[in-house]
Amino acid sequence: MFYQSELVYQTLSIWYLAGMGKKNKFLSWLGFGKKDEEQQKAQQAEEQARLEAEKLEQERIAKEQAEREEAQRLAREAESCKRIR
């Protein structure tokens, strides 16, 4: 019995993926399309969050590098001032 219900589900899934016209509305009426839309929205939200985190990490790294370069520049200036005196 489990095998038959799984086969029906797989058949409906393939049917759903094969065509999106009238079939989509019918399967949506049955409740199949809603979960796919919710899952897709969740995946998009996760992807957006990942991209935002990646962007923030890159900005943090760039800021740290700029601070290191500024510190090195100041150290070189201090070193050259000591040599002049």
C-alpha cells in the first residue's frame, strides 16, 4: 500500500513538473503547488540571507585591510620622522 501511494505521489510530481498551465492550477487546488511555493520562498530567503552575510563579511575584511594599511603607513611615517631627527 505504501508503494502504491508513493508511486501516485511520484507520478503527480512528474506530471506537475512536466507542465505548468492548467495542470498547475489543478494541482494547486489539490494542495501540491502551495508547498512548492513555500519551499521556494524559503530557499530564496535563505539565499538572500547568505548573500547578505557574504557581503557583510567582505566589507568587514576590506575594512580590516584598510585599517592595517593605514597603520602600516603611519608606522612608516613615524619611522621616517625618527630617522630625520
